[in-house]
Amino acid sequence: MSDPLDAPLIELKDVRFGYGERAVLDGLSLSVPRGQILAVMGGSGNGKTSLLGLLGGRYAAWSGSVQVEGQEVGRLSGARLYALRRRVGMLFQFGALFTDLSVFDNVAFPYREQTSLPESVIRDLVLMKLEAVGLRGAAGSTPSQLSGGMARRVALARAIALDPMLMMYDEPFTGLDPISAGIIGRLIQRLNAAFGMTSLIVTHDVNETLRIADRIVLISEGRIVRDMTPQELRESDDLFIRQFADGLPDGPVPFHYPATPYARQLLGEGDAHA
Amino acid sequence: MLDFLEGLGGATLRVLARLGLASRFFVTVLARTPGALRRPGLLIPQVHFAGVRSLAIIVVSGLFVGMVLAVQGYEVLQRFGSADSLGSLVALSLVRELGPVVAALLFAGRAGSAVTAEIGLMRATEQLAAMDMMAVDPVARIVAPRFLAAVVSLPILAAIFSSAGVLGAYLVGVELIGIDSGAFWSQMQASVDFRMDVLNGLFKALVFGVAAGLICVFEGYHAAPTAEGVSGATTRTVVISSLSVLTLDFILTVLMFRGLN
């Protein structure tokens, strides 16, 4: 029998999922080994965030299999789902800090809710996590006093409070200045190594991703279309990859949303706006 | 004609679907309520917000309603030479009707709308999702204590409203107009029945607390995560709570007092 630790931590097979009638993910398969930092890239609206929702058990796939540590996430509910989530950390796009709690209390929240540790131990743990993201000095602040980058670092400290095996990052670099984005990137890398985690980053920041990811997958039209290392991405002359990496407005991915031909619509044919 | 029927059918279905959603949510909230009772650290700040911080508006409104009742009541009663009954008129109107109903309407406008906006914004900023991802049930942690706070606070607020109203009526009726103080109090004491009037009034307030509490947490929890979503939900909380309180009041009054004649 093979060592269970060699088995991939995340295993998605032929996943179909969407909202209403529209399928966002269609036949997506992906396997992530332990310890890896995987970046999932792709244009907006390509189902990257839905992927995190499926892995966290917030949505159930229409069909296919979504497994984390060998457990079929879509079939878990109640206490068993919560048992899995205690081992999965998630950094939301804008941090999602509790605005009625101080920075300290935000990071203490998982300990107070999930453990019965005495307050003196919680205090030390919170200060350690805040130190890890460089914000021990901001413990007494409220979230509204923090900049976007600081808020995300506090949220990161909160997300890693219970030492998760898997960290999921939803657009961790969006809206940050290059320095803050660099800090978050280095933290993701350092924490992944220090705590032996596996990280899944959903992003479209090419620069940061190239710097920290072990592997990059590109999603388009609901499935994975490219799977490569940062080195391969840099050197590729694939038109699709180049369009994405260099930010070219038009290419294999069209600039225009599908519409009636321009001339015909201007002449009064087509939809209701004619 | 067909369009009209189609629209009517669609609207009815939407209302029914919303009612179904609210009923299921109500059951979920009720199931989490015992847990909220076991965590006073979560409940007490909510009672403080919904109850204690509503005191100013409740006391001032109660005083004014009582004073107006005294002026109007005196004007009518003295035509029949029974101005001495002012105490019982004021106390019965307040304890049976105005205390629970007006307190509930004020509560929906002050505390209910605030709770809806708070929960709605927590949803819009993904705080509820973050909590859920941290394996903490947002219904148990956020919704249940706020619902319970409304249920606990409203009967007390209604009682305080009625007391302030009686005091206001005393100030105007006895101190200002000059009705005999002994007659004012003894008439009141003779005509107000503890079970029929006081307890029934408090029971009404309890029912209103359940209704207003449920509506405000439901609207907040199901608000669309946008600015219009939260503002719409806040408006709906005030409108639906007020209409529900008035409807429930009519039903409860008929049930409580129909056997009396």
C-alpha cells in the first residue's frame, strides 16, 4: 500500500459546476500534491473563485468529484464539513475581517471559538501569528484603521491561526501596491514552507505569481487549458499563454463579448438596444 | 389580460417562496437559540444594544403618548362628568394596546433596522462567509443572539413605555389639569386586571418581539450583497415589521378579548 501522505491533497475529477443554467466549470480535473504552491490563473468570470467555494464545501458540484484529503467534500455536511474546514484556511479577497472586533480579537477568534485554551495561551499564540505577518504592533487597532495590505496580513494571520494543512487565497494581490503585494507573496511562500502547508492561489497577478508559485494552471472556458512551471510560462511562445502573461487585449481570448456583428447592429438589426 | 395574470402568479409565487425561506430560516434560528442562551457573552451586548440603547426613545415617546392621552381623554370624559376615570382610560389603553404596539413599531425602526443593516453588511463584506469557512456557524454566532435580544427586550421596553405613559398622563391630568390624584390612581387600580390586561399586554409584546426579531435578522441575512441590497433590506425590515405587528395585534386582541362581552 502506498503512503497516504504521497496521495495528492486535492483531487478534482471532471467537475461541472455553475450558477443557474450556466456552467462555469465544465470538465475540470486537477490534482495537487502536498506542499505545493499552486496558482490558478485565468480571466475574470472563469470560475476560479467557484473552485475555492467547491473545495471549501460552500457549493456542491453538479457532477464529478471534489476530494480534499481523500474526502468527497460535496457529500460532507454539518459537523464533518466543519471538521474539514478547521484544517483549511481561506484568505478572502478583501480580508473579511470582523469590523466589530480589534485586530487582536480577530486573530483570537478561531482560538476562542474552536479551542478551550486559557486566555493567557491565546494571547501568546495571537502575538506569535501577528509577529509572523509583521503586525504585532497593530494588535490594538481596529480593522478600519488598517490599510488594505495590512488588513489582508491580519486576515492571513487569522486564517493560519489553527495551522491549516491547506491555505486557499482568493485574489490575494488585488488592489495592493507593489510593495504590499510583494509582502503578501513572500508571506505565502514563507508560511507554506514553515507550516508544511499546501497553498492554492487564485489570482491574475502574473508578476507575483511567477515569483512564488511552484506550478501554474490556466483556466479557460471551465477547464484547465495549460499546466506548467513558472519557468515554462516565462519561456513559452504559446499565443494563449503570451496573451495572458503579457496582458495583450486581443488574441486567442477575444476582446469583444459575443454580439451581433457591429455593422448590422448599427443598421438596426439584432437585440433590443437596436 | 394574460400578462396581468402572469404577473400576479409570478408575484404570488415569489411571496410564497420568500415565506417558505423565512419559515425554514425561523426553524434554523430557533434550533440555535438555546446555544445563544448558553453564551451570555454574546447575548448581553445585543440586549444592551437592542434594549438599553432604545430606552431614550421609548421613555420619551411613552411620556408624550401618555400626556396626549390625558389631554384628549380628559376632554371627552369631562363631557360625561367622568373625568375621574382618566386614570383607568389611560392605563388600559397603554397596557393593552399602545405600550406593546408603539414600543414594537419604535423598536423595528431603531434596533431592527440597525440589526438588518449590520448583518447585511457583514454578508456583503464576506464576514459571514469567512466565519462559515472558519467552521463557526454564523446563524449561531451572529443571528441567534440578535434574535433572542429582540425577544427578551421588547416585553421590557413595552412595560417601560406603558409606565412612562402613565407617568405622563399623571403629570398632565393631575398636576396640570387638576384631577384628584386619589381618584386617578384608585380608578386605575380598580380597572386594570393583572392577568387580563398586564400579562396579555406583555404576551403581545413577546409575540411582537419574536416577529420583529425574526424579520430583522432574516432580511439582513438574505440581503443582496450590494449597497442597494442592504438599503432595500433595511427598508423592508421597517415596513414588514410594522405591518406584521399591526396585523398580529389585531389577531391577538380578537383572541384575547372576544370572550369578555
